[in-house]
Amino acid sequence: MLGAPCRIHNPLFNYAASRIVGGPERVDQRWQRFVKPAAFDYVAASDVPAAVRALAASPGARALAGGQALLPLVNQRAVRPTLLVDLGRIDGLDRVEIRGGTLHVGATARLRALQAHPLLRTHAPAVAEAAGLVGPVHVRNRATLGGSLAHADPAAEVPAALLAARAMVRIVGSDGERTCPVDELVVGAHRTALGHGELVVAVELPLATDRLGGAFREFAVRTGDLPLIGVASQVRIGEDGRCVGATAVACGVADRPRPLAAPQALHGAASLSAAALRDVAAAVGAELDPVSDARASADYRRELTQVLTIEALVGAWRMAAGS
Amino acid sequence: MTAPRAVQLTVNGRPVEVVLEPRELLVDTLRDRLGLTGAHVGCGHGSCGACAVLVDGVGARACLVLTVQLEGAQVTTVEGVLPAGSGPDGGDDLHPVQVALSRCHGLQCGFCTPGVVLTAAELLAEQPCPDERTVRERLAGQLCRCTGYAGMVEAVLAVAAETAGSDRERAGDG
């Protein structure tokens, strides 16, 4: 009986069993039974068309960028892809440059590089700040912008910041290329409008024309955790010193990034008065209907969103006014 | 079609070729095939930081990297944090962070220690004299469940202070 193959899918049990039955052949095979993910095939795509072909050809295929969101799920077998298409070897897919009147950020640009990237800091400061708040450094070293966006976690910083920065997403599929705004891409918790075989290849951000400021403020129980609530804000101030645009998007309040209408009241304002901020906070409270769960009540989430919206707006405004 | 395939990489300066299934995680390759048991498997999904290694000189969680992704890569584990023979008198010695952790009571059971050593060594290589806030931010990804973080932070700052001191000494001699 002891020599029978172990069928229990618990790595710890299998490990213990391998210690009990002993024998050199058992020890040699230990690693084979100690694997965490279910079996999958792997291909390192050499370019975008090859990646799209591989994704389209296999129903259970998933794109692998930095792997920092996907691999935890694969390790826990919460996701069982049949094929991982690695985008990490595609030359130039991580490029950050000004191209055709927009700031082009390639899908596999690493968050660690983006948090301090001068072009991103200039043209989409809220996105740069958001990138710096994702996970601990060792996760940011590998996590990518496209991966974080396509993962579409409702509490994730990057999709909310991209929406606040009015990003357009470039998508390539078997039928060619298309572009859509973030709120058309992310349609629910971990759900996107990406079709079978489609791939996010880049994000395009409008270039700053006016004085632009941006900020991301969040509350997370532990540094590096997904926030309970986060708010991305960008503020544009025109030549006459008046606000010509103020956006704020919250994560953690709904199943997808939630744009807030309240900051629009700041259009035309020459300064950020305490009274105006109080009005914005009240309006945020009135327009939100947050979820309630084991981590926080709807009321707590609403109040946190009000506070973080004000903090993000103040941060963005100061940056815009100071530049 | 998940047939084993060959991957060539360099681990602690030593070229190795491993034949493995795509689903094999770097931390399992290191521990079970190469006998490098310094990187620990705490959680297996990127939460604890005990499996920290350097991939091409940059810190990563070895449980969130597939070995097949690393064709041609350079991997450094805690066993290679100080290149062999680079200690005083050409011997194998401890990294200054390891010495300081021991002196400042920066470890207890030692499970998280390899990740802490690598993370701190990586930080000090980038910034020889980081402030306490930076040290705490960097170590935030390394979970310790026994002794806490005060001793670890003290240890990293002690190494930084020593570096600053020896720099001053050299400047004074010059």
C-alpha cells in the first residue's frame, strides 16, 4: 500500500508521503509530485503576431507578462491555463516613448521602471504614482502595466489611474488592431472586453498641454497589499490659472474602476478652497453606492473614498499649480 | 504537450542546464534540483518574500517565476550573495548584512532570513546609505512571523553606517 501512487492533490501530504515511503527512486521523483500549478504548455512569443496566433489557436491559452498576478492564481490552481504565451521576449513591447502625439507605454513596461519614468511623471503623474504603490519592490520589478490592466482586479491601482489619466488601450487580435478607453476594456471584476486571442499591446496617454498634476492616494491594511480604497486624480490648470479639468477615479468601491463626477465642479475654479472641497466630498458621498463585505462596510468605504478623493485632488492640484 | 524542455541559465555564476516541465517554479528548481535550499517556500504565491532571489541582478520572488522564462538569465540566491572566495583572505565569509543581522538580533527562527539578506544586500548595493524609511519600505515585502522588524532595520542601518564611516576614514586618510 505504501508504494501505491499518491492521488491526493495536497503537496504537503505528498511531500510527507514521499518521506514515509522513502527509497532513492521516491526521493528522485519528489519534485515531480511537489509541483504547484496544473500542467500547461509554454511558448515564448517572438513578436506580437506570433503571440496573437498562439493565443487564438488554443482555447485555454493565457498571456503571461510579468506573471505577478497570474502566477499566484496558477500556483493555487484557481486558474488552469492549458498554454501560457510569454510576452517577456518580445522586443520593444516595453518601450515608453512619445509617438504620434501621445505617450506610448508598451504593455510589458515594468511598474518599477514606470514609477520613476520622467515621461510618465510629466504626462500621467497619477499613473506613475499608482505604479509605485503596487505590491512590494520585488513584485514591481516584474509586474507590467499591461498585465495589471488586463488582470482587472477591482481594487488594483493601475486601471483606476489609467482611467483618470484618460488612457486609450491598444489591442491586437487576429482581426487586426483596435483602440478603446479603459472603461470599455474593464467590464467587471477580473473581466475585460478582450476577445479570444486579443492582447493588450500598449496604452496611449494624452500629452500634457496645460499645467498637469496627478496623485494617487490609498488606504491599504499593510504596505504593498491591494488597497481597500484608492483614488487616482489628475488636475489640469490653464494659462489663466483656472482649473480646466479635474478627474478622480476610485478603486475598491465597485467591481471596476469607478469614475467620480464630483470633481467636475472644480472646473473654472482659480483655487482649491476648503468650501469647494467640502462640496466635492459631499457630492462623492452622495454619488457612491459602495459594496459591503467582510473587509469593510459600505459606509466605511464611502467615507474613506471621500477622504482619499480630497487628498488626491489636493495632491494633484498642488503639483499642477507648482509646475 | 507539456513535454519537458531544456533551459540554460546561470545560477550563482555557475552555468546549469535543467530539463523540466513548463510549470516548474524557479524556487522548486533551485531547491529540489540544484540543492540550493536557501530560498524558502513560505506561501507559494508571492505574499511572504521568503523565496527572494535576484534575476539578472534584480530582486524577484522565485515562486512567481517559471524556470522556463529564464533561458539565458543570471540567478543569484542567498548562497551566492557573497561570491565564493571573496571574503577576507580569499575565504568564504558572511555578507556584512548577515553579520549585522546576527549581531542586532535581526533573526530568530531564520525562515525569512534568506529573503531579508538578499533584499537588504540588493538595497545596499543600489544605495549604500539608505535612510530608515527606505529600509523599512524595502523590507515591507519580507514577512517575519517571530522576531519582528526592529532588529532587521537596525542591522541594515548598521551596515550603512559602517560604509559611511569607512568612506569618511578613507577621505580623511586621503
